[in-house]
Amino acid sequence: MSFTKSHALDTSKKLKTRPRKQNLPRLEVREVRDGPHLIQQIWCNGRFVNQFGIKHASRRDNSHGWVARDLELSPHRMYEFAICQMTVDEMIEHFAARGFLELPETFLL
């Protein structure tokens, strides 16, 4: 199954949810229009973490495979996140492991 615009929109929505683990910080997603894309900027505690683009003129079933590459996840893991088999907690921990996000010691597991 390919990662579609619909999955990208679900990913953006899911990134905004509160983590289940109380020791993890909450992510903020800001949408910025940039030509043919709606850029989803991911922020945490006032610091930029990462971003990915969603083509706003495309159909919901069009492929958006670059989202996984932009967030440095395998296509399979990106799809799992979009369909709720990977939690926002795991995504925050992924960002920290990749160096996109620094967790203060109180957040470390």
C-alpha cells in the first residue's frame, strides 16, 4: 500500500495529539503555504523539529511517499504511524533518536 495524501493529512493530525507518557513533551504542527505545498512544520517547546509537505491541489489518493523520507522513517513505519499502529510517543522518541529533538533529562526513558 502506498502512502497517500490522506495518510499525510492523518499524520499531521496525529502529530498534534498529546503523548500518553506524561514525561514526553507535546508536539505542535504549524501549517505554512508554500506554492503547491502545504508545509507541516513540527515544533516542540518553541524549537523547530522537522517538516514535510502535502500537495494541496492533489487528490486524497495520490502518493505522498516523500513524507517518510523527510521524517527519516521507513515507508512501512510511516504507514504504521498514519494508521495508528505507531504512537505519537514513539514518533517523539524517533525524533529524539535522530537528533531532531532534544529531550531534557526529565523526559528521557
